[in-house]
Amino acid sequence: MTRHGYQYVTLRCVPRVEREEFVNVGVVLYSQGADFLEAAYRVDEDRLRALFRGLDAGAVADALETICQVCRGVTGGGLPTLGGLGRRFGWLSAPRSTVIQPGPVHGGLTDDPASTMQALLDRLVD
């Protein structure tokens, strides 16, 4: 099997930026060598509502789905046209002050980026 380098960010739900509190809700994984860029997420609506009263969990899921669309290269409807996979990962991993924020970029080696992404989701998102 061919091992490929990869980078990933954990996606965080940060409803009130000024409080700096967050819950991990997803992962974006990019591997240039494997020509792979995908995101996966898991929204526990009960947990989010318990921690952040009044949060619209549906809007959180919609924002995460938009990230998945950017990974797939979907454009239009307000989505940016960002070019190749590396450029899209750069845009998705850039710091921002929105309800969904990327954590720091981490990396590793993998034989199977899709399986690695699922393992990261299982490990990092409760």
C-alpha cells in the first residue's frame, strides 16, 4: 500500500466567540498525494442545546453541510469558487470568527484517507 501524507482540522461549534467555549462537531481531511479532500460531521443536538441554550442546531448542521459541499467542489448559491483541493483546504482551515471554526492543522501518514477521516471523527467528536 502507498502511504500518503495528510492534514486535518477539527471543526468546532463556537456559539459565543467571546466565551471561547466549543464542542467538536466535525473533521476535514486533506491528502494531496491521495487527491482527497472530505469532511464529516456529527451533530448531537441535545448536547449542543444543553451546553448552549438557544443554539439553532439545524443551522449548525447546515453550516457543516456547506463545508462538505466546498470539499466536493460544489459552487453557486453563495459558495465560493476556490480552485483545487489544496486551495479549498486552505480556505476551510483558515481562522474565522463564525459559529463553526477550524482548530489547528495537524498531520500524519495514511494508507486510506477515508478510513483515517472516520477514525478521527470517532476519536475527536463525541
